[in-house]
Amino acid sequence: YLGVPMTHGQPRCADFYDVMDKIQGRLAAWKSKLLNKAGKLCLVKSTISSIPVYSMQILWLPQAVCTRIDQACRRMLWANSDNTRFWSPVSWDVVTQPTEFGGLGVREARRVNVSLLGKLVWDMLTTPQKPWVHLLSNLYLQGDSILCAQNRRGASPTWSSLLKALLYLREGFVPQLGSGASSLWYTDWSSTGLWCGKVPFVHIADTN
């Protein structure tokens, strides 16, 4: 639906065959004859930022799918159209480095997947008024923060995908105390739940 596979249960490689076929069609080997190195690089960047995006933003792609996407990108960059074997003049780590650090700026499929799911995690933290955030919060959080959420059996594929991405993102989402941007009582800065719910309420008139 709208470019996203309708899956039952956790995503499988077979659910993304259509996405992989579209990517391989866009990066077909015969096109390498018609493009110079700069043209190939531009085609690879546009492909990874368009075709798989709808699936990547709500589902955790299996590692085999991410590997095949990266392989198709490498083949377009370095292979000739008349053979399947190719030699890479620079490592894949250099290719995927940002241009400001001396790389070519090609984004790995897994990193794109994590960053897109991370946007949803950020929405869960900052925009509770959105209908989909309200729905997932009521189903899986019961008032807790997503930073301390745990996966459970029977959870939806999207929720399980968010928690897998959270393993990569959790450290970056911890507020820094002392900046004035977070509250000691009403911000889940410790990833263990809100402190205001852990300390019993004491009326000021009851204190000495």
C-alpha cells in the first residue's frame, strides 16, 4: 500500500523483492556505459534516497535486503556493463563517508533505515498529539517514555522496527543535565521513567 509491503508478522526478505527489483532495474549494468563516474554517483544517491524510502521509514529491513541494496550501489559505481566482477578503487567505508570528510557521500542502506525510523522515534518523544503517536503510546507505553520501552510478543511490525532502531539511537536521545532544556521531574532523562511518578506526592503544608 503506497509503496509499502503489507506484511503479516515481522518483515521477511521476500516482502521486499519488489523493492530490490526496482533498485536493480534503476541501477542496471547497461546504464554504466552511458554515464561517467559523476553520473553514476548521482544515480546511486538518487536511487537510495527514493525507491526504498517508503519501506525504510516504517519497517526494519532485514540485513540481507540492506546488503543487496549496497551491493547494487557498488556495482553501479565500479562495474563495467560487460562483466559481473569488478574492482573497487576505494573502500566502501570511504564511499559512505560524508563529502566534508573526504568521502563520496553515499549513504548505506542500514543507516538510511535507522535515520528514517529515528524520525518516528523523535515524534514519539516530542509530538504526543499526533494520532499515530497517541495510538502507539496507548498500546505499548502506558505513560512511559519510548526510551525505556520493551518489545513484546504480538507487537506490530512498525513498533518492533522502532525499538530496533532505538538500540542505535538511545544514547543520542538522552538529554544533557544542566543545559536548561530538560526538567528533573518531568523529563525521562534517566531512561527509567519519569521521576515525578516514582516519588510520592507531598503537599507543601505537610512539610516542616
